[in-house]
Amino acid sequence: MLNLQKAKDIKQVCISDAALKEIAEKVILVSSKQLAKILGKKNDSTLRSARVLNYGFKFYKDPDGNIYYNLIEVFNKIGIKI
């Protein structure tokens, strides 16, 4: 944990509103089950199969092994403009 003694120090390590807005326009992480619902699938089995066979959408894994997809990347890949 950071040892911050002054409010000025906190501002130096916090993300700016402009930077946060830029990230939010590029990254929206959703779980495999959430993405399946968004794409109108019954469940996420097709997404899981694609991961095992190393094709399909790019995915991200957290340290606990949970899988997430960047919704903006998925939409761009299938041609949906936001």
C-alpha cells in the first residue's frame, strides 16, 4: 500500500478523468456467460470450445483463471460500430 501523506500526493497517483474516459471507450470487460447472452447464445459452450481450439475472440484471464472478453474488441471484430 502506498504511503500517502498529502492530498497532493494522492492526485499524482490517481488516474485523470480524461484518461479514464479514454480507457472506458476502449475496454469493457464481460464474462464468457455475459458475452454469450449479448450474442444471443443459449450458453457459453461455443465460446469455451473456441478457446480450447485456439480460435474465436481474444480473451483475457485473471489470476484466478476467470475468463473475460473485451466487448469493444468483439464488436469491432464482428463489424458492429458503437
